[in-house]
Amino acid sequence: MLGDYTAPQADGAVITVLEGIKNHVSTQTKVTYAKGCGIRDSSEKGFEEAIRVAKESDVVVMVLGGSSARDFKQEYEKTGAAKVSSEEVSDMESGEGYDRATLNLMGKQEKLLQEIYKLGKPVVLVLIKGRPLLINWAAANIPSIIDAWYPGMEGGNAIADVLFGDYNPAGRLSISIPRSVGQLPVYYNAKPYANGSNYIDEVASPFI
């Protein structure tokens, strides 16, 4: 398993995806873990370990996405916006004061996903996030994607229920997922004239 981004709670009671998987398997089942990379970090120093763990595994569960877990070391502008600093990179990328110019997976997450994909192992992608993200490459190459959003304190167990077939999420989404950051409007009940024509470089319909 790579990544495990379920946001921690102050009392430590949250069930992460890693813990949820371990709760669902027998003691004879070997579950290995590597972080791989941070959400916003540009470093690839964890790639080698992640690739090694993936090579030794029968199935890879990759937990990617974002976080709104407040980093109390973060400095803020008077307006409430987070100050951008290269000294220490917080994983928080969603929430009040955390505006984004793009909707791509931040940092090196997509590159790590692509490197693991090259190994030819079965890969399940679990997305933990607080905003729609552009997953065009993943949707074209990863056959199993769980869009978990912020699943709550029991989220790890709930996601494991889906992974092991104890629950069928049925694919119902509460919002539409765009194909690109400039694609507007992107919702299911737009008036016909609002999205009746395509862009010159993209179709107007939502990705999902």
C-alpha cells in the first residue's frame, strides 16, 4: 500500500485506510506500506522504497489526493491565506485560505502513480480529497478508482469494505468531475444553451 492520507484527528481515533485494510484481512495476510511522497512535496526520495514495496506485492492500493488537516506550524497572511514557503511543505492543500490555480494532483503524486503503473501490477487508486481533481491520466489507465472524498473517522474501515467487496458504492457522485480547470459550467443540470457547444480543444461535458 502506498500513501495513507486520511486526515488525523486530535484524539488519534481516526481509522486510516492502512488500518482499515489490516482490520479486514487475516493475520496471515502480509500488508506492506510505503509513503511514497507527500501531497505537496516535490521530492522523489520516497519513490525507491515505494517501487520496491510494489514489486513485492500482489496488489497495490495507492492512496493519493489532498488534505485539509490544519498544519498549526503554517504561517498565514493577514487575509487568512496561507503563506507559500519552500522551507517546510505542509500537506494541507484544501480548506479556508488554501486557494489553488490548478486541480491536478499536487507534488509528485501522479508521477509516482505512473511509475507504479509501469510495474504491471494490479493497482487500485483511492482518492482522499476535499475538491474535484483532474484525474484524466488515472481514469484512462487505472481500472479501479475509489473517490472517497473525506470519508470521516471510520473512513478506513468504510474504504476497506469497498475494496474487499463487502459494500458496493454504486458509483453515485454528488458533483461532476471536470476534464480541465477552465471547463465551465460543469454540472449535470446546466441549461442547454450553457454548455451546448464544445471548446476548440476540449469537449464541454463533465468527465464524470
